Amino acid sequence: MSKRLQLVLRQLCRSPLPPGPPRRFRVPCRASSGGCSGGREGLLGQRRPQDGQARRGCSPGGRAPAALDSIVREVIQNSRETLRLLQEKNPAFKPVLAIIQAGDDNLMQEINQNLAEEAGLNITHICLPPDSSEAEIIDEILKINEDVRVHGLALQISENSFSNKVLNALKPEKDVDGVTDRNLGKLVRGDAHECFVSPVARAVIELLEKSGVNLDGKKILVVEAHGPLEAALQYLFQRKGSLTMSCQWKTPQLQSKLREADIVVIGSPKPEEVPVTWIQPGTTVLNCSHDFLSGNAGCGSPGVHFTGLIEEGDVSLLAAALRIQNMVSSGRRWLREQQHRRWRLHSLKLQPLSPVPSDIEISRGQTPKAVDVLAKEIGLLADEIEIYGKSKAKVRLSLLERLKDQADGKYVLVAGITPTPLGEGKSTVTIGLVQALTAHLNVNSFACLRQPSQGPTFGVKGGAAGGGYAQVIPMEEFNLHLTGDIHAITAANNLLAAAIDTRILHENTQTDKALYNRLVPLVNGVREFSEIQLARLKKLGINKTDPSTLTEEEMSRFARLNIDPSTITWQRVVDTNDRFLRKITIGQASTEKGYSRQAQFDIAVASEIMAVLALTDSLTDMKVRLGRMVVASDKSGQPVTAEDLGVTGALTVLMKDAIKPTLMQTLEGTPVFVHAGPFANIAHGNSSVLADKIALKLVGEEGFVVTEAGFGADIGMEKFFNIKCRASGLVPNVVVLVATVRALKMHGGGPSVTPGVPLKKEYTEENIQLVADGCCNLQKQIQIAQLFGVPVVVAVNVFKTDTRAEIDLVCELAKRAGAFDAVPCYHWSVGGKGSVDLARAVREAASQQSRFQFLYDVQLPIVEKIRTIAQAVYGAKDIELSPVAQSKIDRYTQQGFGNLPICMAKTHLSLSHLPDKKGVPKDFILPISDVRASIGAGFIYPLVGTMSTMPGLPTRPCFYDIDLDTETEQVKGLF
């Protein structure tokens, strides 16, 4: 025990008590200009006798309680040891007790501070004026409730302020004084181990028992102890076998009750009109109030002898120590909550219909849980979410810091075989799998999906929320705008594009001096560099901070980027399929002074900013990545970045909310993160690293995070492993490879499949031979996954036209090809129940030892990395580089970007570069028409063949079917 606490105890306590009358404790008050009150449960907040005023005890021969300092010392030492054991496993953990005080008394502040420091806790006092209103006190309580750094909250306010509204404003899990209805209710039900018990009531019992008082059968009178204290005292005495009565000072039968009692517990100051002589000699009196003996109402009156008087100071000091003990218990509970636990998640029930209604009808038929309820069920704190309406919420990245010591769950990737143009249901399988895991097997699981682009939603593909009874809901919100992330990306991308052309225009039309003066303007007679301009100076090797000290040569180097327009790679974007923007001319207006050039639009989700969003792991990292995005080269061949253009800060501002994953739910009420949406054929095709990392922490060590990669395993899965896993450092446990009988028949030689055109009979009738022939594509995709050392579970997404023989054949051939297991899935028609077998297979596969490895070393030359992917993954004989591609590779290598991973932009409809080549094409040469660099995102992406980064609309786009009911405001036609 510290010397400081020993000194306080010596000043406060009697150790050991000499014979003679008991004495009240005096506590030294720490000097303070803005003092805070005492007063908890009627202990403080009352008038205290002045220092030096006579305080008379009673019963000269009475036996005092056991030495108080030793009792307090034992409680504090036990608390300190418990905390030490907790911190051995959680070194950064240090509980914080907040005390809200209203008044001028520093008595308890000194005690609390010393005891907390001795136990190893942090303590913070919130000091309010003595006349603070109920609303002001509640406002402070609510702030502390939501402060994740605080693990316990106590009130030291006047007794008059203890209304039910104030007491129940406290979060029960932080209520270390046990005053809320929930804690009192658990106590009364006999669940004391699950709640906080009043430290004052516990101190009363402890002091009586340490004084040698046997409580069994004793008659206890509790006088004027109000509310929570009265309830706690009555319960604790009853548990000890005592007969308990309560009354007020004004009770008519007070004198007779006092004479009957063996023990009297006093909860508030005694009125002068109540003589001490009413208390029988030999009665044990325990004082929980102030000034029980003051003025002329002393207990030294002739003939009055108590067995013992346990003073208010005794109770207050021990109660403060027991409050510290409650604080340590609160911290332990909080730590336990942070560890893996099975969610207490309320699943939403499904009532599947047959035939299966449209996706939007199914979505509307289910009422989602309020998103804040879902967030609480999965362990999110109230201040870790930002709610968007009723069913969506952004999740703050602070969660990662809170759960940094939490073990990750299992990491599952859903990929697929080479799909038909209709898609094979990877999103549906992903949703069905997590519904099965959580709603039916009671396993924590999270789905992590990409946000759909408006382009395919209104173009060919429709929505991406899953389908049938395996969907994210509400599907209209999922597919339309969501929380605006893609709009933020569009705004940021086009701001950077405008900055490029504007800079070229101004450099072409101004002298060095004029340009410099406009870039570093004189404001109120002062010329200063901005932070981002200082960073550019440092990059140029100019170690100056005063704009007036630069030489002419330095001003020129600083002001002129000298962008070579022919090298600009940064394009404008729009989130719409618009083929007429694939090649445009900009700068036609007379105001642009003759500066024009050919350019193009990409679809918004192909923007490098989308890739940055998907691969970043923090706000700081995103800002760095945005700044290093290369937009062009200068006339000497050096890269020009967003940082050089001075736009990094503005881009980060536009993206500050988009970086937070969006929380939604499945039809069965299980959690989903929707975040980022890069296309898989022209980008890396995976949802965000941040969503996966947060989800892995939330599910805990025994849980599962299921994320989806775009298109076939040759595209989305390969990029997931070689790009996303390199960026995240996460190691996958299982690949779920989605196959459909329909797609396998196409690969076996079936007729072409076209959106909007009815399927031929080969796809609606049993055809075992077509299925057998098409399984070559499934076998190849299994082999691709095996290149990375990850076990594969094949999920056969069953359509109503598939026969049992076809499904059994696919499962058998998949296992022969090396799949860990192959399972038919029926989630589309019945929900998670239809994917329970898949969920069990995934759990078993995830228990296997991981042997994950990358396909190539990033230090290999760019050409060799491209060749490795082409040959090992696609099955190409070799690659062929166009002159443009070769020159770009040479430039990026010379600029120092040769050690980045490769993101191939290739058709998703074939393993080759030719969409009509189905099955497993062989002996083809893979043509590389162009090579681009996403330096901020961190990869090089070659364009294979005639790959376009701006899709076009078909003859009959999806928007023909999309409409709004203007009376109900319901969206119609989404699928």
C-alpha cells in the first residue's frame, strides 16, 4: 500500500481502536478552486461539522468495529491484484471511473482519488455547480454513458437530485453504485453475481460482521434510507437471516420501533426532536448519514449506552473502497464482452412461398430489424455507428482500435466458375451461407459484399443484393445510392480530373512569376505555403518555408508540373453505362484558349479511388494512397501525382465518410457489410479490406466472415489472393466455388445464353452429357484455387430446372477434381435452411491447416508476373505485348513501380481473352493491348484484348422495368 494512502487512512481511521468512546473520522480536503460535492445515497451533500468541532461518541465501554484501515486495505489490495491479472492478458487495459459531483465538498474527491490510484484505476471528476438542474445532470450522465473510455459512473449529488429519471439515465453496465432499476431488479431476484450491489449497503453489512455482530435473527430497523439504498439494505439483511423493518423519522411508532431493534441503520440526519434516549442501551447503531450526533443532541446523555456506534465516516470510506472493487468488476465484464462470444442475435423468420415470388416482393415481405438493434446484437457500441435511416448505418473505424487484441474469425471467399452473362449467384450463395451459419447453426458470421454500380443495375445485370430468400434487405436501398459512397468517389475523381486540365491551361498561359504569385497569394500582406505545398517543396529537395526566399529557378520548379498531355491516364467517371463517352474531346470552348485533347469517361467503379477505398486500412493510409496516385508523366518522364497537384486533402475530405463500411442485414436478420464496389474484369473486384477486418474482429475466433470475389475464380479470386491479401495481410481459410448446371452446360457446348432471351431447351431439360463435358471448367477453377493452397468447397447453386442426376454428377466430378467437398444449395427457394449442408462443409474445411501462398513474387519483372498469371491461371501458351503496352511497362519500371502486383483487366466470360471461347481454351496467346498503373491503390493493370472500361447499354436496358409508385413511393421492377 502506498505511503500516501497509508497517511490518508491514518488520518481517517482508528487502527487499532483504543478503549473509550468511538470517534468520527475527519478527512483532509484537497484545496480546489472549483470544488465538487460529496453526497452519494445520502452520504455526502449534507452539512458537515467544522474541523475541530467536538464529535462525541457513545458507550465508553462499547466495542468498536474492526480496524477500518485493514478492511479498506484488504479490499483495495484484492482489487489491485485482480486488475493486475486482467492487465497481464490485456496490457493496455486500465479502467476509468467517472464521478459526477454537484456541490462544494471535496471530502470524497480526496478519498476516491487516493483509493483509485492505489488500486491502479484512472479516475475523472466532472464538477457541476451545486444548483445544477436535473436536465444538466442527466446531460452529463448521457455523455459518460457513450464514452467508451469510461467503465464505471458514480453520482455524488444531493439526495434531492436522486430522482428515478436521473438514476435510470445511467447505463446499468456502468452503474457501479447499483442504483438503476435493472441492477436493483437483479439483486432482488437473487442474481447479485450479475449486477452491481450498492457499495454503501455492502459497507454496512461488512462493518457489522467485522465488528463481530451476528446478524442471524436480529431485528434491524432502517431509518430514513431512501430508494436504492433502502432496497439494497433490506435485501442484504434478509439474506443474512435478519428481520428488517423500515420507517421514517416522522413515523408515529418510531420510539417503539427503536426500542425493539437490535441494530439501527440511520440513512439521513436525525431531527433534533427525536431524542437519542429513544434508542435502547446495548443497541448497535450504524450511521450512514451526516451529523447523527451534533449540537446538543449527543448520545452522551445520562443513561444512554450503545454497544457500538459505527460512524458515517466508517461507512463512507469502506463504501468508496467497495466502489473501486465494483469498478474492477465492471472492467472485467467489459473485457469479457470484448472477447469472442456467441451473439445473442434475434433471427428473422422466413415463410418461403412456392412458387418463389420476385426478389423485390420477398424483400418487402420481411420487416428488417432497426439497425441500431442489430448493431447492439453483434457487439457494436452506440458511438461506433452512424445511422442512415432505419436500416443502414456507417460503422466507425475506431472499432478496430477497441478490438485490436481480439482474435480474428475464419475467412471464407466465395468465387465461381466462368459464368454465363446471367451470373451464377455468388452473392446469393454468400447470403445463403451466412444465413445458414448464424440463423440455423448459431455461429457468428458476417457477409461482406460490394456495393452495386448504377451502371449494371439500370443496364443488364440488375441488382446485386442476392436473390430469392437469400438477400440483403431492403434491396431497393442496397441497389440505389446506399449511403452515397459511389457518388463521393465520382466527385473526388472528377475533382482531380478538373485539376489536371486546369493546371495545364494555367501553366500554358502564365509566366513563372505570375503562376507562382497565384499559387502562393499574398493574403493580408502575408504570403504563406499551405501544408500540401510544403510537402511538394520537400519532395523537390527545397528546404525552405518562407515563400519570399525561393530563387527564380526554385519558383519555376515549384510552380510548373510540366505535364505531358499525351501521358495523362486519369479519366473522368460517371456511374452510368454510357458507350458514347468512351472517347471524347475536351476543351472546345473559347474560354479554354485552344487547349483541347482527346479523353474518355470510365464507369465510376473503375476509378482508382474505388480501388484505393477497397484496399486501404485506415484514414491516414487512404490519404497517403490518394496522394500518390499517378495521373500522368511530366515532359522529362517523371510521374505526376495527386499530391503534386495539391488536391490530396480535398480528396480525403470528399472520402472521409465513404471509408466507413455500411451495416445492413440479410432476410434472416444476420449482419452484412456493404463497402466498395470495384468491377472484377476491369479492377480487382473485391469488397473492402476494412469491412473484412472489422467483421473478422466482430465474429470472434470461432466465427466466420464470408466475402465475395467478382466473376470466375480466374479473375476475382486470383486478384483477391494476389492483391487484396497482400494489402490486408489476412490469410483465407476456405474458397467456396459456386457452380450451376446451367453454366456447366454452356461450357459443355450448349447454345449461347443471352440476357432477355428465353433459355433453350438444353438448359431447361436434363442433359447429363452437356453437364459432364462442361465440368472441365469447374475442374480448372478448382485447380486454380489449389495453386494458392486453399481448400475448396463447391456450392452447386440449384435452379428449379436442375435434376437430381445432374446435381449428383457435378458433386461427384468436383470431388474427383480435388474439392474438399461439393454440396447442393437451396437457399434461393428456402433461405438459410437450404444451405446448412454447405455451412457444415465450410466449417469442416476451415478446420484444416492453411497452406496459403501467393502465385508470384512481386519483385519479378512486370512482364514475368503477367506471363505467370496468363499461363498458370488462364492456361495460355504465352502473352503478346503491343508496342504501347511494352512502352508503358518500360516507363513504369523506370519510374520505380515494377514491384507492384498485377490486376488483369480481362473478359469474365471466358478463361481466355475471347468471350465466346468456353470450357477450358488451350494453346492461345494472350494479347496485352495496354498497361496502366494504379500507384495509389498499389497495382499495375494490363488490358487484355479490347477490354473496355466503360460498359454500354443494351437494346433493352433494365430501366424499362424500373418505376416508382408515386402514392406509396415504392420502387418497382428491381431484381
